[in-house]
Amino acid sequence: MTPTPSPQLKFTPNIPLVILSLVLLPALISLGVWQLGRAEEKRSIEAALNARQTQAPINLDWQTQLAPYTRVIARGRFDNNRIWLVDNRQRGGRVGYEVVQPLRLTNGFEVLVNRGWVQAPAKREQIPSIEPLIGEHTVFASVAALSDHPMLSAKSQSEQWPKIITQIAPQEMLGTSKQARSYYLNIDSASVGALRTEWKAVNMKSSKHTGYAVQWFAMALALFVLSIIANTNIASVWQYRKNNEVK
């Protein structure tokens, strides 16, 4: 019996599948690379946070510029007449506000302090009651990392206090005078005046971004393999060689 000739590898393109693969494959790879970049950014943040959290608190009185996550100690009086409520902040799946107040330091400078979270009242038009802080207090806190989201704002639609905002911007809220600090503080949970804190330096850990990158790359590899199978006769060639090896 004459043996069946070995099939030759042929490329038989399915045009719609080829076009789809050419579009999706670079996109999947790009998403994987982007997630790896985000993972590296988060690792840098986590390293900086761990390093600064082990350092002794810095006295805030004469510090004009401080790196994010630096631990500080400050003494002064809270301004109970100016309170901002940062809207749409969640804790434990519940919606509420973060309470931000100026702290006037003993040297006359002002810095914004995020005291933490309070739950929003049942009715949207109601404003939560914030207990005033009377007298001079020593505050332990960390310098917050500023964000600048284009869809959020430190401007309030109301002239009455407390003012509801969606983003903390110290220079916009306190002005640009030399008496105002250009950063703000996240108060420590054990400090005087702290509400519910539970600060998160990063919303997603570096390991999670790495995991997502692996998933995108795995999808890209799967698409590449399926494209080869769908557009060639490689499956027939492999099956022929496998059968002949068995014989």
C-alpha cells in the first residue's frame, strides 16, 4: 500500500479572522504592557510608603514642602467655621463624605487636614453634623498624595458652610498665600479629631496589576495560537505526524 503523502503546511487565510486578529492582538499586548507599567508605579509608591512610615514624625511648623506619605506632627487650632465635605467617598460599601478642615499651626501657617469619613444622611439635601474641635491640639498625620482628576473639583456650588466638593485642592481651597501649605494631611486614626480613616495609599496593589498583565498576555497568546490554527492546516499536519509516529 502506497503511504499517504505528508501534507504540506499551507496558509489559507480567513480574511475576517485575520483582520480581527490584527486589531485585537496589538491591543491585548498593549494592555498587558500598560498593566506592567502600572505595577511598577505601584511598587514605587509602596516602597516609598513603607520607607516613610518607619521614620519618626517630622515637626510640621517650618516644613514648606514634604513628600507624600511623610509622617508629621503638628500643633494648632482647627477652624470650625470652614469645613469642606468631600462627596461620594465610601467605607464598607456605604456612601458618605470625608471631612476636611484647616489647621492653623502655632506659627500662623495653615494646612488642610482630612479628618476622615462620616456617613451621609438618608436624604441627599441633609448635611452631616460635624462635631467642632475646640482649643489647641497636637495632630499626628501623613502627607497625602495630591490627585488632579479632570472630572472632579474643589469648587462648591454653595456659599454656605460646610461646602460640598469632589476633590481636595489645597491652593484652591486656602489660596496661594505664603501662609497656606500646598499639600494636605490625612490624620492618623489614633489622633485627636480623627473620624473613620482607613486610608489607602493605592487602590490596587502592584501584584494585582501584574496579575492583570499576565491575563492580557495569556489572552494575546491564545488569540495568536487560535489564529494560526484557523488560518493554516497545521492541525492536519500535526495529526498526520502524530499518527505516523505511533505506527
